[in-house]
Amino acid sequence: MQNLSLCIRKAHVVAPGRDLGVADVRVGADGRIAAVGGADAAPRSGDEIVDADGLTLLPGFVDIHSHGRGGFDFSDATDEAFDAIGRGKLADGVTSFLATGLTLPEDGLAALCRATERYKARVASGAAVGAHCLGVHLEGPFFNPKMAGAQNPAFLRDPDAAMVKRLHAISPVRIVSLAPELPGAEECIRELAEAGIVVSGGHSEAGYAAFESARAAGMRHLTHFCNAMLPAHHLRPTMVNGGLVADDVRVEIICDGVHLSDAMIRLVAKAKGPAGAMLVTDAMRAAAQPDGLYSLGGLRVRVEHGRATLADVPYDPNAVVSNVAGSVALFPDCLRRWVRLCGFPLCEAIKAAGWNQLRSLGVRDRGDIAPGQRADLVLVDDRLSPQRVLVGGVPCQGGAPCA
């Protein structure tokens, strides 16, 4: 569909670090923001008009760690799966995402990478409508077997930069999650960081010393912070202690009420500030689906009352790694909890919904509401529920396919 110039009228505009009050926002035919507020933002003859009608305009959300939605998983590696998840992301206000894999053999991850490129081509051509895919997040297979959690232990292996580069040649790998204490991890981290690939620590029993060595080598993220990691300790510090104090390391947080307690979310907010946390869903295929039995990387998952757990692993309250198997959270649910608990004004809180993720990946053409930025935007109500989504300036009513 060809873009038309467009004017969003009388929205409460909230950008990262700036509450701009009620203003018009004008989007050019190139899909980029032309003006915010003032005479330059006023509608012109021929503009499509979007009446905000009291809604709040935010930058589109960015989910850098999610596996699926609506009964599908990216690791299915089918066009049907990618299209369904991409459409579903729009309904959640997510305008950009990373297709996140699981611990699989290399050929399975290669299939995911090829499916990613096919999806990107369909969206670019207009053959499919969905959120923009920024690339791939490899969550596995370079994990500590003791901390595998819901990752399939049959396919775990030591870090291998050459394997990552082979996959990267198929589709850009933007993030690699790995356990930094594994053999060869430090060299792999350094090699990937030099190639511009973000390395994230996860599924790990690393102590503080291993965390610091990995940070020195270039590790700059921590995957689903606190989950599948040794807990913080006052005398035997761990990667969690390191993540709380290292200003140059951003942490993923799953604010679904299952993975982190409210008290821990408050602590993360206090320690990391508005710039240090990144909301992720870590959603699996059961997101937006009824309770029941599902699969995750070949493992059976039971979903009951908003909680996904390994069906064949009993809950052990004393275990370091629980039987939780991803989430069924949708992005607005996580954002609502974060805003309620973090103590920041909305303009600071929303940095964790996209700004931090994009800047950590080196993506600077979206994530703000300012002239020149790609018009990936979401209008939300007072509960932060998406009512209208724009991707590259093209409006999608309630997250439905653009018409």
C-alpha cells in the first residue's frame, strides 16, 4: 500500500524523556514524521486525518525477545507462523521485533533465519501485513545444561562464533544469548561483539567474576534477568549482582507477574533507572490462546491461569531454575505492570518499551516522536491498551491489517 501524508490530530504526545502535551503530529508520504506540534504539524489538503480523540501517542513498542503468539512459534519456520505472529504483534502495539529462536540443531535455526528473510520480503512488498522484523535473536543453543530450564537439553552446545556467522549470513543475527562461563565463551563474545552482534548472558550459573570477564569482552545484555541465573547473594555475588550495578549492561525483564515479583521489578527500576531495563514478553505460542497443552522446542508445556510450565517437570520451590516455560504475556500487559511499579513518569517509563532496545541494537531511525523518525507509532487509551497502530506511517485500526 502506498503511503499518504497523514495528520494525527490532538493526541497527548509522549516521547522518550519528553511529555509534549496535546499536539498534532504530521507524517509525510515517506512514512516519516514531518512535524510535531505547531503550524508545520497542522493538516494540509489531501492529508488523511487520524483523530486521536483523547488518546495518548507513544512510539511503537519493540519486543526483542519473543518466540510466538496465537498458536505459532518462530521456530516453526513457516510463512504461516511468521505472518500470524507479525499480525498479532500489531494488535499488541509492537511495531518492531526480533524473531527469537530456541535451542535447536543448526539446521533448525537456519530454517528460522530463512523464514525471517521471507517474512521481511513479504512485508516490504505488501504481500503480508505485520510488524517490522529487525532480525534474529538466538536464544540458545549455547547454554549451561544445569540452567537449561525450558530449553531442550538435547541440543545444547558450547559457544561457537563460526556457527553464529553462518546463520548471520542467512539473516542478520542481532542478539546471541549464551552462558558466559562455558568453554570458549569469552573468545566468542569478543568475536561477536567485534562483528556488531549484541551478546546477552543467560541460562547461566556465572558468578560475578565470570560476569565481569564477559562484560570486559563485550557482553552488554542479560537475558530474562534473574530467570535461569544464580540469584543475587550478599557474599557470593552472581551475574544478577553484576547486572544491577553495571551501567553499561541493559537487562531484559518479563513483567508478567510470573517471572519477577513486584518487589524485584521495583529493585530493577531503582538500580537500572529508565535507561537500563528492556521490557520483553518471552512469549511462546500459547500467548493469546486458551489454557491447554502446547509445545516449546520439542518440550511439552502446560498453560493454566496465565502461567506456562513444563508439563513433565514438577514444580520445585527450592530449585534455582523453575519449571516456568516462557510466558503467555502480551506486551501491553508487561508495560502496564512496569509503569505501575517503576515510579517513573510515563515519558521515562516508556524508554523500556522500545527506546532502550533500539539504541542497544544501534537502530536510530525509530523509537522517538520527532521529525525524521520512522512513523512507527501507537495510540493507547488510559490503560495503555493499543487502539490504533501506525507502521511506517500506515495506520492499522486496533492492530488489524492495514486497510
